[in-house]
Amino acid sequence: MAVTLADVAARAGVSSATVSRVLNGNYPVAGSTRERVQRAVEDLDYVVNGQARGLAAATSDLIGVLVNDVADPFFGLIASAVQAEISDSSAPGGGKLAVVCNTGGSPEAELTYLTLLERQRAAGVVITGGAVEGAEHSAAVAARLARLAESGTRIVLCGRPPLDQPGTRIPVATVAFDNQGGARRLTEHLLSLGHRRIGYVAGPADRTTTRHRLEGHRAALADHGLPSAGPDVERLTVHGSYDRSSGYDAALELLRRDPALTAVIAANDTVALGVCAAVRDQGLSIPGDVSVAGFDDLPFSVDTAPALTTVRIPLQEAGARAGRLVMGRQAPPPGGLATIRTELMVRASTARPRAGSA
């Protein structure tokens, strides 16, 4: 049964009129009272105008685009391409209003934005970037997406794996990236050059992107008869955030753990910048002493000195495809899933290790 305004009022210990005032923001309400009402709304998962859930036609001209960090070039490129498709008034069906929602990587913020978009009867939702792993959060996301879909909202995942909720069928189109395959080819490249002491700067441990790229790296190690699990492998793996400072700190830690390592693979190109800075600050050269590689092929990668070996994801093409899907201008892929292939971009930041160092 749908949660009502009266249910929220009872939970917060106030009148229905007070709840209405808080939700509409059209009348002064004491701060403590407002907090109680907002907490009750979250606890009960109350959605304004819940009757609209079953009305497929009762959607607005708003489309939400969820990103981890709009200042990150990875998400900026995707969001820009999605928005260009959504706002294209010359395309069939005209344009709509794209609202970029910056979650900051917070699982709670992701859920909050999905609830707010449901209240606004959004015509579509595009969720970008890797998913937070964990049964509880995955179930919460699936529940919100199910309600959005019931109300006629188109849902597209871009850069994350399909929903994995047994017994739940939600019409979601997924544009996934071959992170595992790309990471595997990147490590194979370093191994083919003769590197054997390879450090790995991974992203946050609870993200699907981190797991898939790390799996690809370790699969390549196993293919070459090298240890792919155990203390020695974990010793050469450091987790951090997807930012430059994390790459800097992680590279220093890796060099402390194994001063003789000859290569470092970074979680993404931004992290690789930090790795390069740390390597140089230790008086080492790239790639003479340490080869460095990234992932994503962000625009600055080719302009670094030396140019960065990386894995290219066609982010703008993927974002444009997600935009067409959420606007209904392109048919969903077979089975709802399209996997975007990655491409190894070999540049000057990787080379054979010096004789006797591998």
C-alpha cells in the first residue's frame, strides 16, 4: 500500500498540514520540525503524488543524469554527450530538460536523487559510472528504478553493469564498458615488454569498475604463469580514490613496498597523473625506470610528457547512445545490454624494463 501524507505526519508527530508545508517549502517551519518531517519522508520512502506511478503518460519533460563527479573528465564527457542528445529540439520528439545530479560517489545521494526524480515524474533517468557493490544498496536502487519504470520513466545505465536482482524484471537499457577486457590487454602489453614487477593502483574497493579492471589485470598475470592471488599480489595492489592525489600517495606506497618494481598501472588516467608525479619526485624517470599506464584515454592523456599508454573508452559515443536510448530515439539493444569495446592505446610512457631490473 502506498505511503500517504498522513503516514508521514504520524511518523513525524506533526499535522498533515505541516508535512505539506515542509514538502512545498511555502510556509515557515521550525528547523527541528522540518528535520523530523524530512527524516520521516526518508524512513517511509514517501513519494509525492504517488498516484502518478501507474500512469505511463504522466511524466514531465525532465531527464535526470546521475554522475559521481561532474568535474571529473570521465563523467563530464559522458554527461555532455547525454545532454546534447536530450536537449536536441530538432530531433524527433523534440528536446527535454537534462538535469545533472552530482552524487559525489555517495550511495545515499544516489538513492536520494532517484527518489527526487520520481517525485518530479522524470521522463527518463541515465545513471553513469560504476555501481556500489553490496546487496542492500543494490536492492534499494532496484526498488527505486522499478517504481520509476512503473510510472513510465525510461531508464538507461551507462558505464555500469546490468541490474542483478533475481526475480526482478525492470525494463532497463544498459551501455556497459569492457573494463575487464581492457585491463587484461593493458597488463598483457606490459608483460610482453618483459615487466614482471608490476604495481597496481586500484579504485575504491566497493565499486564494480574497480573489481572488473582488477580482475582483468590478474587474469593476464595468470595467463602468463604469474601469481594472480595471495600476499605477494596484494602487496603490489593499493586501493584509493579515482583522483590525482590518491595516485600520488599510492605510488609512494608501492615504491616503499617494492623499490624494484618496473611498472605501475593506474585505476584511470587522472590517477596516473599522480603516479607520474610521485615517480618523478623519487628521482626516477618514466619509462626509463618505471613504466606508467592509465585507463579511459581522457583528452589530456596524449599531451602528458611522455604521452600516456592507456585504454580508450569511447565516452562521448557511449554517452550519445545513452541519450538516444533514454529519449526513445534508438531501439534498446538485444537483451537490453550493449557492451562497448575498449582499445589499447600504446604510447611513450611504457617501454621495456632496463636490463637486469625485471
